[in-house]
Amino acid sequence: MNIMSITPRTFHLIAPSGYCHNQQAAQLAVERLRAQGHQVLNSEVIARRDQRFAGNETERLQDLNGLPALKTCPDIVLAVRGGYGATRLLPQLARASLAGWLRDNPVALCGHSDFTVIQLALLDHGAVSFSGPMLTGNFGAKVLSEFTVEHFWRALTSPELILSWQTEPQEVNVTGKIWGGNLAMIASLAGTPWLPEIEEGILVIEDVNEHPFRVERMLLQLAQSGILARQKAIVLGSFTGATLTDYDNGYDFDSVWTLIRQVTGIPLVTGLEFGHHWNTVTLPLGAQGHLQVKGRDSTLTISGHPTLR
């Protein structure tokens, strides 16, 4: 895909989570997008701040609940950054209204990390959103990842999205609904009204700055609450930022994956470039997926998601 040939789009920024502490990166991202011919609206949310949050609760909630009332529907609603704060908004989130707006309009709602809780709450109402890059960390990176940008536009414009990567040798052939995102955010929703009950799904997860034992504990929480038993497969994205010590004595992420395979009996497919990483694919949460692994070759074919006109 030639990035330079992308049709100019309208981006509407939202900041429902943490304060954007890297203002320079956010402004660089805006400049890059505008230089490519895109419109970037609502950029005033970048500088908004209340304690560690990107504004007070009312302001951050309005970023989301106010979307259906916009006079002009944007092509892309893009989160400025993650951090923490979206969970506070869930009780007042106008899920039905937002989900209806997303279903009725060719608009892509995109973000990851803390934003996962918003995406899953909307998926519970049948709305597809995109787990992918955000303004500051991705479009504002010192060196822009061509991989990330290409996969972003591919996901938003391709009725059939095909992702291929290398994994550990195994044989897998399953079909199910694509869902997931940041593991810590998914685990935090267990037992709440905002976690969708996905049957026979393909769960795609990632995380950052979480030691293997913490990742294991969250996965066991999902297993022991019956969530993993309802899935056909788990696809593992990037798990970065953890520091192992002598105390771990060989205990690492591979140890976690081995245990979870034993506990659940369902396939775990490693190696997808997805999450808090310079290179990340974009995934439509709520779309249909066909996951096939033959030996080390993995292919995830995704369809049924909204695309930009």
C-alpha cells in the first residue's frame, strides 16, 4: 500500500484517559497528519489537564458522549493517548447511543491501552472499533513506523484484512469473533457489566510493563472466571517492558504460555506484532476472524468490519 496515495481524511481527537505529558510528540503527530492532507479536529484536548487526567470527568466523558451530536461526522475518531482514566467514565458512558452512531456511520473509532475498556463496553452493544495506533505514541513517534501506519490504513479500508506472521510450530484452524486488546484492561472488567460475553471468540491480547507473573495472574483470572473456556484461540501480541531477575530462575513468558495451554487446553498463537510496540497492526474488535496456523506460518483473515468510504 502506498501511504502517499491515501485519501485525505478527517480526524477528530478525543482524550478520555491520561494527560498527554508529551505535548511535543502530540503536536508532531498533528503536523504530520496535516502535512499528508488530513484534517485534525478538536486538537485542543491535547493540552487539557486535570491532575493526571486529560481534563475533568465531565470533559473527558463529553469527548465520547458528544460524538453523535457532531455536525459533521469525522472519518476517524482517534484517542490522544492511554494511561488511566477511562474506567472512571464507564458508568456514565452512553453506550447505546455511541454504539448506534458507530453502526450507522462509516467512522473508525481507534485507540488501545486504557482505551480498551471503552472499546469493550461498546462491543457489548454490538459496535466494532479498531484497536490500533494513537496520536501521541504512534503518529507522534520520533521515527514513524511505516509498518504501523500501513497496517492502520489497511485495516480501515480493506473489507478483507489478512495478517500473516511466524509463530511456534502447531496446527490451528478456527473461526470466531475477534476481540480483546490490553490484557490488564480486560482483566479489570471481569465481573463488571462492561465486559462482553464472547462465545467461541478469538481473543487477541497484549500488555506493557507487566512482569510474566502478573500476566499469568490475569490470564488465570480470566480462565477461572470461565472467560477463556469460551474462546477458540488466544493470539498473543507484544508483551514488552518487563525486567526479569535472578529470582525468576528461568520463569519467563514462555513459562506462562505453557501453563495457560495446560490449564485451558486451547491454542495460544504467539508472535503477532500488536500492542505497545513501535510496530503494531490494527485490529477491528468485533469483526469475524479465521485463524489458521500450519507449522510456523500463521494467517488471520478478518472480515465483516466497517471500512471508510
